[in-house]
Amino acid sequence: MDKLDPAVMRLKARREDGEFISLRPKSFAEFAGQTEVIGNLKMMVEAAKLRSEPLEHLLFSGPPGLGKTTLAHLIAGEMGAQLTATSGPLMERPGDLVAILSSLPRGQVLFIDEIHRLPRAVEETLYSAMEDFKVDIVTGTGPGARTITLTLEQFTLLGATTRSGLLSAPLRDRFGALFQMEFYQPDELAVIIGRAAPQLELAIDAAAMLHLAEHSRGTPRIALRLLRRIRDYAQVNQAELVTREICAAALRQLGIGPQGLDKMDRMILETVIDRFGGGPVGLDTLAAVFHEERDVLAEVHEPYLLKLGFLMKTPRGRVATGRAYEYCGLPSPPVSGTQDAPLFED
Ligand SMILES: Nc1ncnc2c1ncn2[C@@H]1O[C@H](COP(=O)(O)OP(=O)(O)OP(=O)(O)O)[C@@H](O)[C@H]1O
Ligand SMILES: [Mg+2]
């Protein structure tokens, strides 16, 4: 564990601060939103169970906090399987992967989080494991080296990634299905908040729940985190019931602005507009300006700003759109060619 890249550890810790495992849904029925993903998953799980076969390998991609890890645990539960969890950067050498794979009983679920961060050699070992349930192990070195093929029990690989664009095509192709998690609608988040509030022993009315849902950046993790902060606010201010007004006051105090943008989101927009004339500006340049890690900008902040249509990706960098100017209370930008440039995946 201590070998994990410290930058990745920090990133993960910042995303998941103080999460309540008990708030995690334990069945498909308890999982709100992502209706298309859930519909397909239910069908695949049921079909695999009818055939008494392990489930095919599945990949979940999408921004942090949308429920990828939660779904992996849930699927293992529904399949009646145990889940072994690991993470891309934890597996430094092919041997690390082989050690895990060779100990999996038939039908077991292996969850690899941050799968886009698997080192190349480990990823290549995974190919034959996924396809043929076999791995080649090389023993010895030089002329005396021998390759032994190890046959594995059939297992299900569940992969999660916040950066599907960074995944290699051969790895992607070996999954039976790819599920792209979408940001949640406010009414779906309100359901999640409504289920969590009693567990936190918090009285909150429907209008307040919807208000919070609208300020949670389409993300259950953020909704649940803000709900806990609102509970603190209510307690300190001796509010017995959280109303829309109390919720709004708490969010203001937390620095959450319209559409749920936080201080950092707003600073990103303002910097692109003020300092870089609306862009294009590269992510590395922005990261340097904020003394922030590039991945935090790319994984935590940017996806929602893109989804709101405040930022656009172009081959030369990020560009602020007219909507971003409007949000910041500034007159619309002069029209420039870069605004129509094609989307750029990195
Ligand atoms: N549909 C949902 N219904 C209820 N709670 C949810 C749902 N999706 C996510 N959550 C809650 O949100 C939190 C974050 O979910 P999870 O850890 O599964 O996200 P993730 O996609 O794995 O994020 P990361 O990319 O950072 O690993 C958890 O506390 C989980 O219980
Ligand atoms: Mg996760």
C-alpha cells in the first residue's frame, strides 16, 4: 500500500473525504438514477445467473463520485460473489496482478479502480487473463528463462476509470460492456438525499432537498458531503428542520454558488477569461497558475464545467464560452475561430 503514488493517494483522499460506507446502496433497487446503466446491468446479471456463468468483464467510466465503486460492490452482491478490490497504481509489476488472479476462486469479482493507471506490462498480462483466463509467467533469466502458462478460474473483472480517454484500445476491447456514468438529474439526487437524511438523523423538507440537489454538481458524493455540512450548520444554528432558506444560507456560507460551482470552479472560469482572454489555455498552464495538480483540474473540476457548457476543449486548450462570461457577469466575448474548433480528447 505504501508504494502507491502519493499524488494519486492525495487525489483519492480528497475525493472521498469522510464518506459514509453505510450510505452506499446495497441493491439495484436502492440505487437511484443511471436508469439506462442499471437496466442493462440487471439484464446481464440475470442472464449470467440463469446460465450459471460468471458475469462478463465490465468497464465503468465517468467523473468522480457518480457511483462506480458502489456499483461494483452492488454487482458482486447481486451475483452472490466476493469482491477483491485493487487499484491500477497499486500493481507495479505483472507479478502483483498474477498473485491476485491466481488466488481468485471461480466466479469471483476483481475490481480494479483507476484502471487507466495500470502500468503497461501489467496491462498486457491482464489481456490474456481477461480473454482466455490464462497468464504466462516467465521464470529465470537469459538462456535459462522459461515461460509457464498458468490457468486461472473464470472471474469477472470490473474496471473503473475517471479518464476513459486514457484507456488503451486493446484493454477497452476486452470488456463485454462499457458503461458511461452520467451526471445525475436534480430529482434523482433529491431521492438520494431523501434516503440519506434519516440515516444522518436530519429533518429536511422537500424544497430544501431539491435546492441542495440543484447545487450538487450532478454528483451523489457532493450531495452527501454537502448534506453533512448542512447538518452541521443546522445543529450550530439550532434549526430543527432544514428549510429551503436554511439550506440556501448554509450553501452560501460554504461558498457554493449558482449551479453548485465552488470557489475553485469560479476561479478557473475567471482566470481563463481575465488572464487568458477567454482561452485557449492549456490544462498544464492552469494547473501551474493554481499550484494544483493537473489531474485534479481534469478529473474533478473540468467535467462539470464542460457539461454546463462553460468550457470547451479545443486542440489548443480550454476556451471559455459565452455562458461562462454570462455566469461571471461579463459581456460576451468577441467571436473567434477557436470557439468552433473540434473537441479534443486527452
Ligand atoms: N446512485 C446512487 N444512489 C445513492 N448513493 C450513491 C449513488 N451513487 C453514488 N452514491 C454515493 O456517492 C458516494 C460516491 O460513490 P462512489 O464511491 O461509488 O463513486 P465513484 O464513481 O467510485 O468515485 P471515484 O471515481 O472517486 O472512485 C458514495 O458514498 C455512494 O454511496
Ligand atoms: Mg470509486
